[in-house]
Amino acid sequence: MTTSMIFFILLAILAIASAVAMIASRSAIYSALFLVLNFLAVAVIYLMLGAPFVSLAQITVYAGAIMILFIFVIMLLGTKKLDSEEPLKWQRPLAIILSAALVIEGAYVLVTRIGSHALATAATSELADPKTLGMVLFQKYALPFEIVSVILLVAAIGAVVLSRHDSKPGGN
């Protein structure tokens, strides 16, 4: 086993552990900080795979901008501890079953691909250069890019509508 593979495995364990800690944390601020740690671990993995632009975009956009703004909002609005009471009893068993299926699928992929170079292949030239990445993104994948932007816009509008408080007297 090479040192880069050992470093990759350590980063993967850090990313998984920080994701589990984010989900298990009862404090919103700790969850956000664990998510920033997860984003940084994933950015270093991208850098190891030969995609420096994607790595820097991961750090700049996600860990740098979005999560820091999220932490500021949490600190400004305050946080409260989550209730230990479960509103829906079926959610926890379903989450356990789906998590077990994901772990089994990941183990299957690792076992079937041992010895192949598919686990740690370097990025192609399309992902290494920002100019080439932009050309590929907006020429070859223009329609999927636009579909994702519409889905994100609908999700943002839905979040605003769901979080809006009704100021009318007698309103629900």
C-alpha cells in the first residue's frame, strides 16, 4: 500500500466520521462546524485526485462562503437543542435500513474493484483546467446544468414559502 493510498484512506475516514458527527450532534453550531470539516476533507481528496480547480471551488464556495454564512445565521438567530422525542416513529428504522444498504453497497464496490485502478484514477484534462471545465460544462452539459439550476431555484422558493410566518390574524 502506498503512502498516497494510506493518506486517502485517512481522509476518507475523516470525511465519514465528520459526516456522522454532524448528523449525531444535537447542537446546530457543532453540526455546521463538522460539515465544514467534511467539506475540507473532501477538498483535499479532490486535490489528491488531480482536480485542483474543483478542490479550490469546494473550499471557496462550500466551506468558505455558504457554511460560514450559515454559522453566522445560527449565531445571530440563536440555537435550541433538539427534542429527544421523535415525531415519526418509522423514520429511525427506515434510516437504519437505508444506512445498512449503503454500507453494504459501498463494501461491495470496494471488494469488486480491489486491484483495479478505478479507485484512484487521476482527473482527466477536462477537470484539471478551469477554462476547459467551463467549456465542457456549458457546451456538453448545458441542459443538465440548466435543469439543476431550475431545481435549486424551486428548492429555494419552497424553503422561503415553508419558513414564512403568516402575519394575518386568524391565518394558519
